[in-house]
Amino acid sequence: ARTGLPLGFTPTVLVSLRPSGGGGGRPGYAVRGRTVTGQVQLEAGGAGWRTRSTARVRLWRELVVHELFHLWNSQVAARADVRDEWLSEGASSFVAGTALVDAGLLDATRWGRRVVAAANRCARSLRGPLYDRAADPSYYDCGEVVHVALDRALAARGGLWPVYARLFADARARPSGAYATADFLALCAGAGAAPAIVAAVRAILDRGLGPDPQATLRALLADAGIATTVVPGRRGRPSRLRWQPSPRPRAGGSVQP
């Protein structure tokens, strides 16, 4: 509804439960899903799903929203290149996070910690450009952080939702039905995102996180109004970023940090 673009079809949603899957019979729980033409597949695994908890509700809703948004960014419109998967996966992860906030399942603190956790995983996993087939393991986490930064850069203009709507509508109007990373960045710039943030995102896409990934991501988060501190590494563990409350959170956008 927020894109203003109807699917034009009724998808089939398949849901399955593997009581021992993901938890090995122990009280663990996990999810996985995928979207194929006209169909969404959702799977819960692990004996932990026999007990209801807020954490499980949060995880399930995140999966559902992530996979359903792929109906828009993969089927209403399509990726022009396999490397544009960073864009579709990052957008789906970002939208899923904002949906948790909308549902009251994440407050500002938990949302901030979620984004910083994604940044920490991004710093550990991304080697080289994000706009690259080899960056596939980083598409979700690095992609979400990039979308958060751009959403905050467009806070005064409604965040990324108007950009998504235009991106998908433009793609659907083309004979190819496809959108590309260049289209997305051009729309962000045209909507008024600060040139410095767009340039920082382009650098991550084209060159990666540079010699100090943590510093690069910390600066990007700071531009998005998300403050962090560095927790030194100890006992063989690497240093990491920790979310901290922002003294003056920015107004607007899809989520207020």
C-alpha cells in the first residue's frame, strides 16, 4: 500500500514447520524463506516454536515482511542485474525492521541496536565492493545499513518509501520491467539526499569499506543520526560498534533512531 502499486495477482503462501529443524530437537528456533514467481515460502524450524515468546513473534514477522516485500522488488519490478540483489535484499531487510517498529515489537533502542548489529556483521563480512556477485553474503546486512542511511538522509521528504514507489513504477513502465542500482541512487539524489551521503554509499558499492571498515560504517551511521561507541576487542574477539542514545534524534523518515 505504501508503494501505491498493487501486485496484480494473488500470491500463494506456503507455511511449514519442522519441529526438529534448526534446533536439532533442542528448544532452539530458526526461520528461512524465499519468494518465487507468484509464491512465498515460509519455514519455521526448531522445537522452540512450540512456545510463544516476543522474540519468536518478532522473528516470524520479520521473515514474513521480508519475503512479502520481495513480491514488489522482485516481481512487480525486477532486478536488472544479479548484482542489484544487494538493493532488493537490503530494502527487504530495512522494510522488515521498520515493520517491527510499526507493530510495536521494536522500540527506538532495540531498532538502533538492530542496525548497529547489522553494521558489525557487515564490517566482518564485506571484502571488496558491495556491488559485486562475490559480496552476496553481505547483501542483507550491508544493504540494510545503506538503506537506513539513505532513509535518514531523506527524512524531511518521507524517507525511502517515495523512492521505492517511483523506482518500481518506473521499472514496470519499461519494456524490461527492471530497475538498477544506478536508478535507485539517481532517485535518492533527485529526492534531496545529501551529496556526501550518496557519495559515501557509492564508494561502498564501488570500492567497499576501505582499510578501516568499522570507521567507514561508523561515519555512515553518524550521518544517519545513529551514534555509536567502539568496544575494544578482548580475549581474541574483534572490536565492535555499540549503539548509544543520540542526544538529538532527527525527526521524520521511516524510523526515528
